[in-house]
Amino acid sequence: MDKNINLKIKLEFSDFLKFQYYSILKRYVFLYWWLLIIVMLPPFIFICSAEDKDALSEIGIMDFFGPIVFTIMFVLIFVSLYFVSKKSFKNDKLIQKEHDYLFSADGIKISSVNSTLDVKWDELFKHIETKSSFFIYASPQKAFIIPKRLLSEIETLRTILEINIVSKEKNGLFTPGRILRILMYLTIPCIFLYFYFDKDQKPSLNKYMNDGYEKERKYDYQGAILYYSKAIKEDSMYSDAYTCRGRAKGMLRDYSGEILDCKKAIKLSNGNGMAYYYLGWAKHCMGDSTGCCMDLRKADSLGFHQAKKAIEQSCK
């Protein structure tokens, strides 16, 4: 080292706060963005792949508010850190005192009114330069703060630190931090691939049922049958899907098909009053008055209220 540098450093709260913010950003901001992407990715893929507006209704409220919650939590961390740092700075009288820093060939000598500390270059952990400060780390968590606003020879100090401080951070390929980052990077594409390639293999049962109902409302009964059939393919034990498909078949005067579907629905769920109701109407349309009335009365006993009026009209 050609020359020594002597600095008088008196930290302000803003200097101390910048170091605290830098430390927490370095540790946790990557984790925050990773969690945010994990929360945002599934609904984003779902919205992009949705075939119609009705499908969007299946997105849960947390899919929209999850990222907001994470952001609020992140902001609260910074706000709480501000007040904790302010209290810590106020109570630490030593850090508020003026210190003399002497940078020499042997290391750094730090002096104050009551104490002197000699730190050899090889005892330092690393140094970091930010826009406003130099942080000279004595350990992975503790550092000497050198604000640039107090420096007249920034370039000289930068050169001294770069020459004399060899970072003791582990730079191997399989350090714990690097392994964690690799796992995080791999998680995001895995989630993307799962949702992207599974969207056709695991469609929503509710979506098919809703689409079928919308087709019925528009008198497109063939289209309704198609969607209810997809729902049955998705879950062959779903009683209501058979009932609705039977109803749509009945509207096309396929009463035999309606009876088969309603009987299947009743077999899966004997308490399905709606299935008994449409089974009764199908029998009525095929001329089986006795069977019709038996099924309508069964529907009424199960609490399907439309059956009562049908009984009054058809079972006198």
C-alpha cells in the first residue's frame, strides 16, 4: 500500500438503516420473489388457457389476493425493521460516537475516545460496495459502515479494499445457498409444466357442469350432453352429471337415454330427488303413468319441490 488513509466517521441513523435494509434484502428478497412467482404462476397459466369467461370463476380468491398478501407482509417487514433499527441505533451509544479509521498496510485501526481496535486484513470476512457506502465485514453478519458522503478519496479506498480483503465466502459449486437457489429455480418451471400439460388431462368438473348448463339455457342440448359426458368422464361416480345429461336427452325426446341416465344417477345416489323427477317425466312421455307417479312421489318425498306440482297435474 503506497499511502495510509485516515477517516473520521460519525454515523447517522440513515447510514445504519441502509445497512440493515441491505442485509435483509440480500437474505430475503430472492425468497420473496420466488414465493410471489409460485403464488402467481398457477392462476396466470389458468387465465391464459381458459377457454371462456365462466372458467375464470373457478379461480380462488387467494389466487388474486395471495400476491397482495405477500407484498403487504414484505412491506410490514421493512416498516418494522425501520422502527427496530431506530430503537437499536438510539440505544447504542458506541455506534453514535465519532471513530477514526486508519487504513494501513497492516490492516484497519479503529479508534474512539474510549477504545482502540486493530483489525488485520486477513481477519476480515469480505467487503461490499453499494451506491452510498462501503460495508467491511468482520463476520458474515457484522460490518464496519463507511459512508461515501464522508469520503474524499473513494477510488483510493476502493483499491485498498480490493487488494487487501480476500472474500472468505464459500464459492464452491455445491454451497448450501447455491443449492437452495438451484432448487428454487427448478421449482418454478416444474410448476409451469405441471399446470400447462395437465390442463387438458385434469379439467375442472365444475367447469364442464357449468358449460353444460349454459348450453341448456341456450337450447343447445347436444352441446349440453357433450359437456355432461365430459364431466362423467372426469368423475364417473358423480350422480348429478348423469341426471343433467338425462334431462338434456329428454329435451331431445331421447326418453330411453334419459331413463338410463337417471337410473344410473339413482344407483349412485338414492337420495337424488332430481333424478327421480326426470325419470318420472321420461316414463310419462313413454306412456308409463304408473311408473311416472311412483317416481314423482319419490322425488317429492326426497324434497324435490317441483315434483309436487307435477303430481297434481299427472297423478290424479
